[in-house]
Amino acid sequence: MAPQISPSILSADFARLAEDVERIADSADWVHVDVMDNHFVPNLTLGLPVVQALLKHSRLPLDCHLMIEDPDRWAPEYAEAGAKSVTIHAEAAKAPIRTLRAIRAAGARAGLGVNPATPVDGFEDLLGEVDMLLLMTVEPGFGGQKFLDVVLPKVRRARELIKGRDLPVWLQVDGGVSAETIERCAEAGADVFVAGNAVYGADDPVEAIRNLRAQAEEATAKANW
Ligand code: DX5
Ligand code: ZN
């Protein structure tokens, strides 16, 4: 699959979300929406009401990343509201198979996220239940953190697991993805790139997306996964 860019509105202006989403509508593939509950992560952002409002104003599909304690309770509602991708965290879900199936049943792509220290190997048998694996490349909770190179071998292993099973699972990296790090991620096998600070912190977000995409495409072509 060609690399996709999913800018995170965590680094956008929360008082002007609709405008900031519109700015990237012709150049990005998704809008990454970080839902944080101040329990699973030490930060609080937004929830379902804001996502419902944003859905009315976004031409791009929403990629909702739920960093919340009870995703089994909430995730299906994001899909029912119209989010096209809903990712739950493996560390938080008590019934991940049921919840992933509920997300799919509601018409969205089902994502499974893992923190930097969570091994991905234990989830091999769940790959058929997911449309995307999200590998955190920073500890979740805040934008603008430094990329954790230590996660790269796991990206590679995850790509090998997906390839070995011949499944159409997308592999997303999230955290510290920038012009300095995106090539390493693509070489390791990632194909969906979340970027908050690297897009919304740039003078020209559209140009930033274009450059990130070009770098990812070149590195992907070389890697030949
Ligand atoms: C962090 C969030 C990320 C964050 C990435 O917990 O999941 O999506 O917005 O921001 P950057 O790209 O600035 O590291
Ligand atoms: Zn995220």
C-alpha cells in the first residue's frame, strides 16, 4: 500500500479545529484524533461530542485513537458516530476481540494500539481481527515528544508478522514522526504515519505533509516490503 499521512490535531488550534482540519483536507489521507481521558494517559483532550461535531466539518475521514481506560464501553460509539477508523489500546481493552468486532460491525476500520514497551508478538493471533496495528513511538499522552528508536525493531517484527500471514493490516506509527524519523519508520515497514508537531508546528502544514509523503514513498520503495 502507498504510504498514508494522518496529521494529528493534538498539535492544531483546539479553538479552531474545523479550520485546521480544512487546511489539510486536500493533502492528507486522514485526520488523527487523539482521545485522552486523564486516566489511561496523564492528559485530557476531547471525547465523543467533539468528534461528532468534527465529523460534520471534515472532508477527510477521522482516525480516532482512543487513549482511554474503558475502550470496550466507548469505541463502538465512535464508529457508530461515523469515524472511519477507531483504534483501541491493547493495554486498556478487557475484551479486545469483542470490541474490535463491534467497531467493524459499525462500519469502521478496527485498530489495535500498543505502547512502546508492549510486545506485539503476543497479538499475532489477533491480526485477523484488526485492520490496523498502531505502534506508539513515544509514550502516549503528549505531542512533540522525542521519537523512540527503541521501537523500530518492533515495527520490523510487526511487518514481518503481517506479511507472514498475508493479511491487509496497515501498520501505523505514532509519536515523534518527522522529516528526521519518517524514513526509518518506512524502512522498518510502517505505512501509515501520524504526525502532529511535524505538520501543525510547521509554517506550511500542506508543504510539510507533501514532504513527509515524498520521504515515506522513497524509503518504502527502497525497503521493498
Ligand atoms: C501522543 C499521540 C500522538 C501525538 C503525536 O500520545 O497519540 O498522536 O499527537 O504528536 P507528535 O507527532 O507531535 O509526536
Ligand atoms: Zn495518536
